[in-house]
Amino acid sequence: MRKYWLLLICLVVLFCVACNDESSSEKASEYRVVYSGEIKTLNYLKTSETNEFAVAANMVDGLIEYDQYGVVQPGLAKEWSANEDATVWTFKLRDDAKWVTHEGKEYADVVAQDFVDGLHYVLDAKNESSTAWIATVVKNGEAFYNGEMTDFKEVGIKALDEHTVEYTLEAPTPYFLSMLNYVCFFPVNGQFIAEKGEDFGTTRENFLYNGAYILDKFEPQNERVLVKNETYWDKDNVLIDRIRYKYNKEAATVAPELFLRGEIDSASIPTSIIDEWFKDDKKKSQVRQTQNNFYTYFYALNFNPQFDAQYEPDNWKVAVNNKEFRKSLFHALDRVSAMLTVEPYNPADLLSNTITPKNFVDVEGVDYTQLAPLTAISNEDSFNKELALEYKEKAKTALAGKATFPVKVLMPYNAGIPDWANRSQVVEQQMEKLLGTDYIDIIVEAGPSTGFLSEVRRPGKFALLEANWGPDYADPSTYTDPFTVDGTYNKPELAEGYKEANGKTTYQNLVDQAKETIDTAKRYELFAKAEAFLIEEAFVIPYSVGGSGYVASKLNPFEAQYSPFGVTAEKFKGQKVLEKPMGNEEFKKALAQWEQERAEALANAEK
């Protein structure tokens, strides 16, 4: 009996240990964050907002993906090839990818027709896809979108058989592979989307999944939860079992404290409290810098003001159409002072004098930003007190009797981002102090934390606005998109005095000429010329690159898939939750090692 009890006690102990281990393992594979900006749709074929396609990118796979060094890897396509001039691309699909419902039940195989159906949806103008302009790279894509052609069979995409899809492009596009990392080229099951109609992407039930995760819970302004897709073709590389997003209106403010309490696994640390964290040994070990990325930040001057009469949009329109007025603002912005609100220790390291960031692309080892048209701009700080005041006087003379001073400058910001709010105050005070409140009256206004782009920027309810843009593929043309005629930013095509004989603006003609050029060296030089024109005319004020700031996180950024463009940065596949956060010294060492390994990986990939 005594032996029996001893055996029973041992079994109970082992059972409890096993339960604790299981509980610990389950906790370790859950990643928790809070958010304040709610998503409005799951329809990845329609949206272009990062916080929306960031969710979809974890639930739907495309043809390719990237490893942690930025080298292209097979996704739903196991192999591919292109013809000699890169106008025809053929992809062979894997045969083990499945569409599943929100309950994880198999719905259908992923087949070539799914990519045809996805592109058909994007290029059908009635669906109002905000990424359709990217998809017009395919032959006759633009003609179909504009209604000039009604038979989609004439568009350059075909399912050659169940597992082979072929794209025919309008022009040689050697960078087409990188474009496939964007949502407009993602597949959709045609039968499912036809059944759901306008309800597609409105709920987790009205969505099909072929990616790493399934949306287990979707309760707007409460919680959304992603769980691992057990039928996923590459499930062994999905190391986090559950991702839990908890809504909190004050997420940006409360996240640091929630992180310290162990309630979430990642939090941005605002500049206002970063010193406090670095002075506290316990907190210091949990905070690190973030990697710089290829998002470009700039101040956009709006040529199509649509804000309320109290902010005098007509007067702003007169002023902004004067080059001297624009140049006075261009040279008056002290970007280092503004950047201190994000990076208080090394702000100058994050500045960018161009729209296209450094190290994005190069020509035979020469960085794009150092090509002749951009060299002077790239190497010189735009902030210049003397020039700002000189242009101020020229503008006042030129605008005498035409504009009323001080010119009201409406500058809204996203209320859900504390650093942006602080930066807006800094910019207002600094520029008004330099140029004088008799010249400009910058009006800082809090915009909504949810729907800021759709309610403020896209409708043009601003005069001056901090904006950003991320690249969608590996070519300089991707950074022209916000400023061309179909862009939704500051509408420089409406600026007075820049129309040429063909009815297009000087900038648009320069961009078009570059896009029509096949030779890479000449093509990049023409894009650099267009960008130099945009900056020299002060249509925009280049500001910084993204990824700045500090974060407390239990994710290792060097385990994540990496790419300067597309949806890669939003994916959790390949990452795992660390037992403790990565500190800054550990981060710096890991970054140096990663940069060396990445250079070797890219060099090997080019061989």
C-alpha cells in the first residue's frame, strides 16, 4: 500500500509538472498587443491601409515571400521563370495549399484560377480597389480598369493549367517579382467571393484563409485574435500559436505600463518617457531601438485644400502656388528639432533629404540618391535660416495684394500617436519663431486616431501635413506614386504654372519618360531628375526614414521576414515570443551581425 501511495504521489507530481509545462508553453506561444486604430475591412483586395492589410497578410499568402535577409523565397509558387525581356512571367504553384473557412474546415485547393480571380476583382473599377494602379502593370490592365476593354480574357493573366499561372506585362519589368509582395496580386477563391459579394471581408466568416493564421475572433473596438492555421502548407515555420490584439482607445499612452505589468508583449516607448526607462536599470534592459525601414516621411503642401472656411483655404491656395512661399517653408523646417520628438539621442541619423531613401536601389554600386540629379540635394540639409528669411521677403513682395498675411496653415495630426502630437507642436513653434507670426499662423489640430487617412489626408483637409509612403516594389517609380496624377496626397498636378504642351505637368512628363525607359541606368537617372524637380520646386519637404524610435518587445526583429516593400514586414511567420525582451546593447550586436549576414546572403542570391 505504501509503495502504491508513493507511486500515486509521483504520478500526480508528474501530471502537475506536465500541466504547468503545457500552460507555460501555451503562454509562450501567444503574442499580445493593444491597438487604438480600428480596421474597417478585411478585404485585402480593396484596402491600401497598412493596419488593414497587415492583418490579411497573416491570413492569406501570395506567390512569393522573403527570408530574414530579404532574399526571395517560394510562397504559393514553388518555382518561376521569366522570358528574356521580363514581359512574361510563369509561376508553378505548390499542390498542398488549401483554402479553409474561419472554422479551419477545408473549402478548396489553392489553384491558378484564384490568382486570375483576384486580379479580376482588383481591376474591376466598380470594386474601388485602392491598389488597382499597381496591378495595371499587367498587359491591358489599365484599359480594362478604365472600361476601354470589357473582356478580361484580354488582360495579361492566364491560368495555363490548375497549377500554372502566367502574367504578361505591358512593358519589360525586371522587378515584377517584388511587386507580387503586395496585396493586389494575392489570390481569392472566385466561387467564395461571388457568393459573399459586398459582404466579402466584412467578418471573419466572410473570409477564406490559406495563410499562417485564421481569424478566431473579430470584435471591432474590443478584440481580434489570430490562431495558427493547422492546415497551412508551412505550419512548421509558424511558431506563435495565437496573436491577440486588444483594443484600447489610449493604447499608445498605456502600452508601456501594460508591458511592464506583463499584460502585453510589445509596446512603443514614447520619447516623453524614454529617459525614464533608460535611467531605470530594470526598464533599461527591456527597451531597444527599432530598425530603420524604407518608409519615407515628408511634409506635403496641399494644392487642393478642402478644409473649412475658417482656415481660409482660398488664401492658402494663393500662397502655396507661389514658389517663394513654398521655399520659405521648405528652408524654415528644422528637421533635427522635430526629429528629437522620436529619436532624442541620434536624430540626424534618421533624416532623409530625398523622397527615395538611401540604400534602396543602386546602379553598378552607385546609390540612387547619389546620381547626378540628386547628389546636391542628398548631401545638403534643407534647413537654412538665411534662405528661409530671404524667400519670405520675396514671397511677401510677390503676394502683396493677392494673399492675406499671416497665412493660416492648417496642420492636423493623428491623435492616436503621441510623438506626432508632440512633433506638431515643435514644428509650429519653431517655424513661427523663425518666419514670424506676421507671416504664417500654423494651426495644429488633432485628427481622428481611426480613419485618419480617409477622413483627413485623402479628402485634402490640410494645408501642411506630415505624410509617409512605403515602397511597393524594387524600383524608384514606387516613390513617385503619391505625387502623380492618380495619387491621393497633396495633388501637385494642380499647382499653377506647371502644365506643358501635352496637358500634363512637368513632373508627370518626367516620370512618364522614366517609366518608358528600359535601360536601368538611364531609367534611374530620369527618375532622379523627376525627384529633384519635385524637391527643388518645394512641392514636398523630405523629412526622415521610418522605423525610428524605441520599443519594448518580446520579438526578435532579426527572425522576421524582411523586405523594404510590400506586406512582408507585417508577417509573424518565422518569429517566436522571447522569454524576455531584447535590450539595446543586445539589439546593436544582433543588428551588426544581421547586416553582415544580409550582405553575404544578397551577394550569393545575385550569383
